[in-house]
Amino acid sequence: MKKENNINHYIDLHAHLDGCITVGIAKKLAALQKITLPSAADEELLSILSVPDTCEDLNDFLKCFDLPLSLLQTEESLEEAVYLVLSEMERDGVIYAELRFAPQLHTQKGMPQETAIQAALRGLKKSPIPGNLILCCMRGESNQKENMETLELARKYLIEDGGVVAIDLAGAEAIFPTENYEEFFAKAREYKVPFTIHAGEAGDAEDVKTAIQMGAARLGHGVRIAGNEEVIRLVKDSGVFLEMCPTSNRQTKAVTDMSGYPLKDFLERGLKVTINTDDPAIERTTLSGEFRYMQTLLGLTEDQKQQILFNSIDAAFTTDKRKKELHQQLLF
């Protein structure tokens, strides 16, 4: 008789550092820097740092990044934030995580991008669980120089495990389509820097198609391919992994009817889906909570949850040795 495997270990491949700043972490970062927070009351701080379930759209969602970003503009705060976020994840059962952040967003007080990366690396080194960093480049109109600097630094600091392992493209997908970044990612391929791309979240299935053609190993979200058989086949045949983030997709209205959330359908059709948090503090969620949400909403079985976690291991930007260790941890 097969023993039921109750999942209590998790892997988060898509978590933005500035979206992981909970009330407790915000208070610690503010005290570290002698910054006065807008309120000392936890409930008021929670309302500033997160969106309620009545979130109207992506604009409502994005407002919540202002305060955490203001707390992440020094070396000390970045180092401490990485450590604190991974410590909170460990308490939720996460055994491996990839934190992503955009160094160019941490220069408001004059800190260079490279200094921001070095600070985040120090935080990573002292964290209680193994993890890696993904450097985000940002979609935009006049930040090509900043994006190229991020790519050059990713190339400089690139390592197989225990540091910077990839880059990402984040931001306003619907306004700045993925196809605008073809030359940029050609350079990333030349540098042999692995990358994931936010695609099929605010944009459409064509953005996903473009991202795959440009060489993305993984796609952030990808939910907008639902109903597009051509692109679904392309995702399956290419073996690209989908970093799906259910609560985020509900709150930003990337998916308007969650009863039809495509995660289980994608899984059953052989697509390599993973479950992640995206911005857990803003969404008032955890990775264990995301798995419970999908179990309740879609009826995921324990075997399916385990398959999703195995997908996460296979998708991780890390060494085969680390992947083998994570497989062993999941099986106990």
C-alpha cells in the first residue's frame, strides 16, 4: 500500500525581494536605518504593505512597492532583507528559493548597482536555507543603459550556485512588449547568462512565443497562453518551465475567473508548471498557502503537488548536486 506523502517542503523560484517585506521585516529594516515608518500599528502598516482581496487591478497592486523599496536603499538594509526573507521562508517549509530583485531600483540614494548586488550576496551567504539571486532588468522607455549594466554585472558575478544565477525581465509587459528586447537577450545568450522572462501575465500568448524564441528557459506566469493551442504546444515541445503565481494572478486580474485557473489543466497536458509566491507580503500569502489554495480550488492531489515540486527542482538555476539534494529532501 502506497504511503500518502503530505507535502511540507517547498521550493520558490519566483519571489521578488521588495514584494517579500512583511510588517515584521519592515519594522526591523526601519529600526536598522533609523527610518520612521508611516505608522507604528501593525494593522495600518499591513494595509500599506499589502493589498486586500478587493484589489482592483495591477495599479492598486503596484502602489504597495513604494514603502518596501524605500527601505531597501542601503547596503545594510539589502543584506538584512535577503537574510530575513529567506528566514521567513524557511519557517514556512521552503527548502530552496530564488530571490529576484532589480539592482537599478535600489540606487535612489546613490548606491551603485554593483554595491546592491554585493550586499544581497552577503545576505544570501548567511541565510538559513540555500538560495540564489536572479537580477531583474526592467521594461521601460529610457533605461537601456541601466539594463545593460545589470546584464554586465550578471555576467561578472554569474555562478552555478550560491549567488547570481540568472537574469529576468520584469515590468509593464503590455506597454513594453517582449519583442522590444530581442537584441538585449541576444547579448545575454552571447554572455551565456541564463534567463527567465515575465511573459503571458499582462501581455498575451504572443509574448510567450517571443520569449521562448529568444531562448528563455523559464517564463514568469504564462497564464495568458490558456486557450491558445499553438503556443501551448510550443511551451510543451520546448520544455520551458512556467513560474505560476496563483494569488498574484488573481489580484492583478491576469486571470479574471479563478475557477478556470489553468494550472491543473497545464499540468495534466504535460506542461512543466511550478507554483510560486511572486510577492507574498503584498499578497498576504505564503508558498504553503499557495499550495493549499490550489488544492482547495482545483483539487490537486498529493502526487500532483509532488510533481509540481519536482518540476521546480528541474527548473532551478542551480547545480545537479543541489538538485539531487533537494530531491532527497522532498522524498522524506
